[in-house]
Amino acid sequence: MGTVFIGLMSGTSLDGIDGVLVDFSASGAAPFQVLAHERGEFAPELRTELLALNRPGDDEIHRAALAGNRLARGYAGVVEALLAKAGLAPEAVAAVGCHGQTVRHRPGEFDGIGYTTQINAPALLAELCRIDVVADFRSRDVAARGQGAPLVPAFHRALFARPGRATAVLNLGGIANLSAIGPDGATIGFDCGPANALLDLWCAASTGRRFDAGGAWAATGQVDARLLDSLLAEPYFVLPPPKSTGRDLFNAEWLERRLAAAEARARLRAEDVQATLAALTARTCADAVGRHAAHASELIVCGGGAFNADLLARLGSRVAPTTVVPSGDRGLPPDQVEACAFAWLARAFMAREPGNIAGVTGASGPRVLGALYPGAAPRQT
């Protein structure tokens, strides 16, 4: 099996595609070397369609299929750019790990198994790239009665764990998820609640900007205790792990109900709501750290939220004396961590090694995660 893999991630924030080209043959302290990183943006109309497909609507099967094709072309463009940056041919890559775009996540519901759905067109991606594609990482864990999420804790452990030290890693994507790794490597992980999903939603609705850069707008607002209490009343926050969530719960309708319960619309400025949403993320994440990673001396933060200075300041004040540290200070930039995780998961699949941690997802045991779509060109061996 080759050692070079590509990881592709487009997350709940719907802020585009991150791609990495990774060599796992590296020796020494780092388990791999990132050879190239590339960012691909979503066209506004594709982003709008993907957001709409998170909710029930007309002709969903047709629309999802076409959105998958558009995604595959976007993924292929990122793969092409990565290969060009590294000066490699497709044959040099063992496989592409492609997560797809989650639009529904309902594990354990309805019939006891539930489902998780990622829009993707991995066969088209394999055809366009001429590289083996590994996709559909979550459904096997769900079939084994797991949550199918989060899947990154195993990678966080491989990358950030230090023997004899408790380690905590917080991914601030659309949804926030925590990995708590004990001194002996024992690991738990779960989704804490919303991170950028609600912040971006409110910012776009109130200002027309896709996101609040650096949290500068939230920093001008005042946290409203009454609204924060309304937001914190969500039962999900006190559920014990294993647990996972997404836009199925934390969406515009959820926010509108909480605003109405707090009578916030008429009495608060838009920036006060934004500040309160930032406080919600900081509070729920800090509570999770306090319950499950209290012995960690530092909290390593990755994902898009790691670039939100206002959010990190709120978080830091709540987790003190634990220190908040961007993942870049520990070897991997925040916007590369999840993409690297799916390169790592693709490598695990190709080696037929488990990709989940059953204690994290609640699955009945370790499982090989993913499905293979062979590329049109032979791989180097």
C-alpha cells in the first residue's frame, strides 16, 4: 500500500472544501507530513442548495443527486490543485478520503438504527481524478448501533496524545466536538453543541455577511442572560455521551423558538444576540471540558472557530486555568486537521484497520469505516 493520501472535508459550516495531501511514511515525532493544502470555495448557489437540503423539501432525491455531482467536481478541482502543488501524478496517491456533505444525521432514531446522510458522488470523483476514493465513513458505525460521529477522536489521539498527560482537543466547526484523551490513551469524544452553525446563520441573516470575521461583531454586543438561559434550556446539552448532533437540531427554527421564548427579538440588538450565541458556544464547550477533561493542562483548538478571537477569549476565560492553544502551535494548522483526519481514515480503510472508537460513538465494537470506489488509473505500490 502506498503512503500518500488525500483528505477532503466540507463541514457543517458550509464554508468550502479543505484538502490536504499527506505522506504517512514520515518518521519521528510527527506521524505524517502534509505535502500540500488547498482551499476550494462553494459557489453561492451550491451553498444555498446544500443548506436547503438540510431540511425537508420538494424533489430532494433529484436535487441531492445533482448537488453531489457539483460537489464531486469541486472536490476534483481541489485534488488537481493539490497534485499540481506537490508535483505528483495521480498514480502516486494511494487513495482520496472524501467525507461528503452531511445533510441529515439521525442515528438511533425511528427504527433503532436511524441513518446519517452525506451528499457525495464518490464514483464521479474517482472517474474524474483516476484515484481510488474512500467515502461513506459514517454509515458502518451507525449500522453497528453507533452515533457515526464524531470520528475525529481516534485521529486526535494519534496526533496530539502525549503519554502520561491528559489531552483535550476541541474542534470548532459548524458543530463543536470534544476529544478527551487520558494519560493512558483512553479516549472519549462527543459533540458539545453548536459552534459556527448558529453564529454564521445569525450573522448572515442580520448583516448579509457569511460569517463574523474574528468575532469582531459579536465583540460589540452584550450577552443577554435571559436569552442565554433560553438557549441553555436545550435538553441535548445535558445528555451523557455518546451523543452527536447537527443542523437537524441546531437550525434557524430552533433559534427562532429560543428567541421567542426569551422575547429577545423586540428588546435586543442583533449584535447582542450574536454575543449571546458566542457565549452559548463558550459555555457549553467549557462545561464539556470541565466534566470530561478537567485534568488537561491545555485545550487544543482546531476548525474554523479557532480563527475567531472573540470566541477563543470567551472560551479561555471559562476553562482557565486550562490554556487554550491553537492546533497550529502543536504541529497542524486549525484548517487542516479535519481534512487530515479523513486522509488518516482512508489509510485505515485501505489497511482494513478500524477507524472508530467504539467507546466514543457507542458502536458495538471497532469497525472498518468506508466504502471503496476504484480509480481509473493503477496505483503505485
